[in-house]
Amino acid sequence: MSSSRTIMTVFMTVIAGLVLAIVALGAGWPQWTWPLIGVLLLLVPVVEVKAAARRRPGEVPPQLVPYLPATPVESRELRLIDVALPSEADDYDFLFSATVRWCPADGQADTPLVNPGGLAAEAVLERARRITEKRSPGRSSLVQHELNGELSTLELDVSERVLAMAEATTLALAPRDQERLDKLAAVRKDEQLWEHERRWEQSKRAYLGEDVLKDAGSTVVWWLARNDDHVERTVNDLGLLAQLSSAANNEDIPEQFRHLVPFPAPEPDLFQENLDVAAEADSPEQEPSAADHFDAFLRSAGMTDDDPRRPLFVRQVAEHAKWHEMGDIGEELLERFDAPYVQDPDDTAVPPDPDPSP
């Protein structure tokens, strides 16, 4: 609008000058008036331009400044892909990717001898590193969202030359590192579960061994507490409880409970014990003979070597063996136990008198 007003002023000045020239020629004005008319014609446009400048609007009031549109600033961007950033665990690095956006801090798109993109990338990576180096590598997805929030604002770099931010941020671990962490987590969980089970088992054993089964009385009280509405049943189980308590403590059953035990300990087999002793003494590497078995029988019956009944008893058994056509066994018994063998002149075994009398 001001430029059209200026053109109009110049146009009107030219017309006015022509009109004055025609009037001056017709009226015969003196020659000294011509320079004056020229100066006036030149001053009119100058005065009009200055007046137009004074009529231009002044500065915007301060209260309206916040509502003015922001001055457009040229921005730039670059892409970072799989940049290794440290975590709080040694040898486990995050892989960081993002789109870095930046703009010059002074509003100039180009600055001599400076790479604004490099400054912006360094600023973003430094901001990201300060976060990742304090985070666990097993929480990469959570740290990624934290970085998205932290890097979403424009901030000055250390040189105060560029404003930088990042978007489309991703954070992950290398596949093999992630696999190792998953295995370690599984092992820790199994170990923790096993440790809890072991402590529970130790506590249970201590409770049973040191409290419940400490003695027969404690076992009876514990059983009665669990079956307080079955007193008669508890009384009937006294022997079984006493046997259980004794077995838990590797002790013999108390005398006052032995008659109540439903499964008493078997008595030692004296015959078998003596048989084993005789077999080891005479022929440890062979099967026990009839004489070995008979020796075990004599020992279990209490007939020792100095017993006066022993020779007579051996002789009678040998004679019975001869009578029943087992002469070799009879001879073995006589030789083994040094008992003389008696036979008739016809070499026929004489059956012994079951009740020998003089």
C-alpha cells in the first residue's frame, strides 16, 4: 500500500510540474522561477515518502508478543542405528537406534567450520548414556520408554551451538546376550526355589526330630493334639508311637512301651549265628557240610567241647545215620568230634537203643 501511494505521489508531482511549466510559458514568468519550480517538484515526493514512513504501524505491543507465530527455523535430521551404550552390567551393552533432529541454536542454518549434525548426535548419545549406564540390561523395553521421554525435548549441546532431540527411539540387547540373560534368570529362579525347598525340609526335619519325636512322650502329645477327638485311638497307638520315636532317635524302645509295640524286634537266630561261625572257621570258601551244620546245632544247644554229654550224643547220631544208610555222614561226625564208632561183627549197623540202661 505504501509503494502504490509513493507512485501516485510521483505521478501527481510530474503532472503538477507540467501544468506549472505550461502556466509559466503562457504567463511569461521570469526565468529565475524555473529553478524554484524544479526544486519544489523534487521536494514534494521526498516529503510524501517521509510522511508515509511516519504513517507506518509501530512495534508490536509486548502483551501481544506471545501470540505472534514463531519465526520458522530450518531443522535437520539424521539416523543413528545400533549404537552400543553401556548398561550397569559389564559386557552387556544396549543397542540404541533413533532419529536425531536438530537446529542451530542461533537460528542460522549454516555455521562455518562446524558439523551441526555431529554435535547433535553427540548430545543425544550423551543424554542417553547417562540413563542406560545405570539401568539393568534385562529391562531394555522399560528403559526404551524412559529414553523416549527424556530425549523428546530440544536441548543445547555442550558447545551451545545446536538444539538436539531424538524420536523413534529403540533399545535392545544383542540376541546372544538376551539368551544368556534368560538362562541366568532361569537358573536363579530354580536355585531360589531349591533353596526355599531345602530350608523348608530342614525346618520340618528339625521340628519332627527335635520337638515332635524327641521322646515317646512328645510323640504321644503331638499325636493327641492332631487327633484330640480320638483319645481311644491315641491310646491304642502308644506302642506304634513309641517305636516311631525310638527309630527317629536311633534308640531302643523304652521298657514301659515294649509290650505295646505291635511289631517287636525279632530275637537273634542263635542257630544261624553258630552255623555262620562254624562255616567261617572250618571252610570259609566252601559250602557248609553236614558236620558244620551239626556243630552249629551243638553250639546252639549249649553243648560245648567240654560237655560230657557231647561224645555220647554224637555217637548216637552217627549210629542213627549209619542205620539210615548215611554211613559217610556218620563217619564224618565221628572223625570231626572224636567219638569212637561202634559196629557189630557183621559190619551191620546196630540200631541204638532209644532208652539205654545197664
